[in-house]
Amino acid sequence: MTDRDPDENGWLSSSQAWLDRMPDTGDFAREFILDSLMVQRALGSRAATMLDVGCGEGRFCRMMARHGVQTTGIDPVGPFIDQARSRDPDGRYLTGYAEALPFDDGDFELVVFYLSLMDIEDIHLAIREAVRVLGPGGTLLIANLTSFFTSNGTIGWITGEDGRRHHPLGRYLEERADWFEWDGVRIRNWHRPLGTYMSALLAEGLRLTFFDEPAPVGGPTDRVERYAETPFTMLMEWVK
Amino acid sequence: MDEDNHDVDPKLLEILVCPLSKGPLRYDSKARELISERARLAYPIREGVPILLIDEARELEDGE
């Protein structure tokens, strides 16, 4: 037994506020930056089975299920799993931690962390577990906030001497978790330098087969402009 | 209560193992628990959702 606080990063107490603000199409970053590329890479892997680690209310599982992929979603936040099941009664969803996956070795052809690694407490364990449940030649697909972006922490936007808005780096090399609050959501996100993620993935013997820092595709112009001002998300594909 | 909606997907049960020991889980349909003999833990199933959190598991008693 452990003494893990089920609300360690605020997601449990923020779950209803998150569900209220998240449309089925996803928020801007999901709908206009990541979704199309994530689906394209996931389908390109030709995987028939997918595990979504930190699946939340199951949006990406539902998207991939529509493409005929057998999806399983796992998340430690019970209300998200309840929501996932009510939106997709035939889908497979369960409550559990990324650091202790309840699956056999080699059960999946594709494992996904879609904007969840920055919420996960121990990424070394989580990545080791993801690789364990992947079959040989399996694909690990990751979308995450860029380390440039997360290093900013709670500094936010500042106005430079040039009179323009900037989103400066914070203490980039310092791994840390900060609390963020917006629209009734109060959660803790990790900042880790890119090197921390790369080292953890390389340590598991994975091979990088795709990397991108995608720009928005479509969407409202003012939002596109805002996201164009700073690198926001990155996408990585690794093969076992 | 809609019992069907609260049944756990048998195909999901087939692929689940104990998150602690990685050993097999036995479904106790009466108690609605997943039993890990190796870890001596019983994981609850609530409204058809397996809760595979070690902190939420019940420790098995002797002879159980």
C-alpha cells in the first residue's frame, strides 16, 4: 500500500470544471494544433490496439475508435473515467496510474500520452511502464507542452522594451511543478527540460522516428496569432 | 439501477493484471472485486469500472 494523494495534482478536484469547459471537439491546442497530426501518426503506425495513458474523458480514444482501432483508456481521475464510459459505453476505460499499468507485457501496439506527461509525477516509471506494455516494434506517441513553454511557469506574458508581448523562458534547467489556475480549474503541471524527456525515452532503448513542433492549422485568427508567438506543443513518435 | 450498464467488459478483464505484482487478477463477480492473490489485494469495481489504484485496494484477510 502507498500513501499517494488522489488529488496530488489537482485534477480530481478540478475534474468537473474541466469537463464543463472542454467541448467534444477539444480546446484550441487539441482541435487546431495536435489532433490531425496525432490521428495521422497513430493511423500511420497501423496499430490495431491502442492504450491512451491519461485519457481524461476519453476524447482521443473516441476519435481513434471511429477509425476502427481497439482503444483502452486509463486515467487516475475517477470522474473522467465515468464520463468516458457514459460517452462511449462500448469503450474500455479504467482507473489507474501511469506509473503502475495493470496490463501484461506487450499487450498494445500503440501507447499514447496526449498532453498527459506534464501531469505525471514520475515520468521515468511511466515511460518504463508504457514501453513494457508495448509489443516489439510498437509505437509510443507523445504530445506534450514544449519545455520552452512550461519553463515560463507562472511568469506569464511580459511587455518587452520593444513594447511587444513576450513569453519568456523561466529557469529552464530546473525540473519543478507549478500550480496553475483558470476557469475554475486548478492543477499542477511539471516543467522538465527537453533533455529530461529525451534521456528518459532513450534510456528505455526507444528509437525516435518523428518529431514536430506543430503550428496551428486553421482556427480563429486571434488565437492563431497568440499561439504563433511561442512554441506551445511538441509531438514525438518513438518505436520500441 | 441498470445492472447491464454496471457489468464490466469481459474482454477488458482478460487483459488486466495487478498493477503492483503484475500477476493475474481473478474476478469475484459476487463481491465485484478483482483479486490479486500474489499481492494479496482486492481491487473494487464501481459501476463497471475497475479501480486499479493500489491505495483503493482492500488487503485480503488470512484464508481469503
